[in-house]
Amino acid sequence: MRAHVFPGRNSAGSSRREFLKSVAALGVGPLLPANGFFAQRKPAAAASSIARIDIHHHIVPPGLLQALGAQRLGGASANWTPAQALDDMGKAGVSAGMSSIAPAGDPFRDPSTAVRLCHECNEYAARLAADHPRRFGVFGALPLPNIDASLREIEYAFDTLKADGISLFTSYGDKWLGDPAFNPVFEELDRRHAVVYTHPNTANCCRNLLANVGDGAIEWGTDTTRAIAQMIFGGAAARYSNLRMIFSHGGGTMPFLVERFTAMARSAQYASKFPEGFAGAAAKFYYDTAQVANPAAMSALSKVVPISQIVFGTDFPFRSAAEHVKGLKDCGVFRPRDLQAIDTNALRLLPKLGGRGGRGV
């Protein structure tokens, strides 16, 4: 695999046409909606200023919906369309959404279909981004825990589709990010200085623990925390220091457990590895605001990491961008300049989304 430098996505007329032709040649055509959305709609003129970047913005490629079925995916996912996404972004002044696949329906759990579905989803996301320059970015999915297939998909996502980064779940089966089993993937991502967005999942240990409470309500925040702890205390965060990692939902329960983690980092076992303490290690990650735009969560997170590490996220289509804009403004934690920073901190990770915003479809 050759070294990769992230170029800007093709947006000039001839370059864009060549890119679309190359993607079409790869067999993306069947993934398009029957109404010909991509062929019929053209990006409207964009505004001159940056509004906000939604780092946590899910899409549902038609191929994924067809493979899993509407009932398995659930209402919000089953009803997703590009037009709906752009409309939600426009209502809240979101200039760009970073597309990723949600764990709804456990889309990549079946090893017999995971490789194909990841590949198709990544091709669809690239075409969506090409058809709407700077309105959508691409976090490519990987078919973990299949290491060889994931390495191939990393190369394809970056070198062919020009993805902005990679999307990982916090756990796969009985292993969390930072587990040595994933070292080959992390080595390659570190070599590429990749942006790695993470989303919680349900590990084998913890499915349906409470019959009347869905996994997403409690377990996903805990799964995120396990991944953060494993990355830091297992040594992967220090070993793969070129990665720019984003954790969803304000870091899960990590801010509320920070006293315990701080004590661990000061212990005889770890003190020499963490001269800046747990807070110094945690502050090297980024944390999004999806489903945590409230006084309790934002108060805790902002006391653990600096504002520079908090990025705007919405969890669309499960929640709206407008809800999060309002929640962050009303929570009483942030000054106006903090809110502006949260809106645009992601541009340090994804600079090619800068320079243009807009509400057009």
C-alpha cells in the first residue's frame, strides 16, 4: 500500500465528471434511488461563510436498506433520503455532514455479507459527496473483525474514493478498539495519519441486559467508555499517535468516571506512562455532541477536555440538527465564542470542507 496524502475532492467540472465516471464504472449504479436523485439534482450556490460541520451524520445507502430490510433497521433509518438529510442540515445552518453508517440493525455482523456491504456503502457515500461538494464528507466503513478485508477497504476508501477518514465501531464481538487483534488496521491508519470516527456498538457480553431498556440507552455510552479506556491504558493511543480519533456522544460515560481513570493513571502501574495524567491523554481525542447537548453532559465533558476537542454532532436521522443547536445554546455551559468553536473545530481535521457553507439542496 502506498503512502497517501489527502487531496481535495474533485469539484471542478471536468475533474468531477471524470470522478463520477470512474465510480460508476465500479458498479455503483444499482445503489442509486429509483427516482434518479443524483442525476436530477444539482448543488445550489453555496454561501460564503462556514456555518457548522456535523461530524456525526448517518446515511442509509439503498443497498444497505435492501440487504437488511426496513423492519430490522428501524423507522429513522428506513425513512432516510438524501433530500431529507439536506433539508435537516439547511434548517439548522449545517454546512456539511460527515456520512457514516450507524450500527442500527447490526449491519456488518454477518461475515458472509460484511465485506460486500461495507464496499457498497463506501461507494454510495463517495457518490453522494461528489454530487454535493462540501455538503457531505465520507467516513469509510470497514468490515472488522476481518483484518485482511479491512486493510483492502482502507486502501480503496482512501486511494480510490478519496474518503475523509474511517468509521469504526467501538467494539466488535468481544473485542474493543485498542485490542492487539486490531493492530494491523491501526498501524495502517496511523501510517496514513487518518481521521478515525468511532460509534458505539453492543458487544457480545452486553446484549439485551435489561429487557425493557434498549442497548442504545445505557450500553452504548458504556461501550464508548470501554473503548476509550482500552485505547489509553492498553497503550494504543500512545503507539498510534498520528491518528485523530473522534468518540461519539461526548465520550459516553467517561467524563463521569474521570476520577477513577485519573487515579489509575497516577498508580504505580501507569504513572510513568502518563506524565500528563489521564486528562492529558483524553484531551488528545475529539468528542462529539450527539445526543448529549444538555447541561449535565456538556458541563462534565468541558471540565475534562478543552473546548478545542469538542465537535458538533447530531446523530441524524435519529435526532435533528436543530435540536442540538438549541441544546448547546441553552445548556448554559458555553460562551458564544465556544459555540462557534464547537461548530467548526472539525475543520482542523477536515480542512477541505472549509471555504463554503450553504443551505441549498
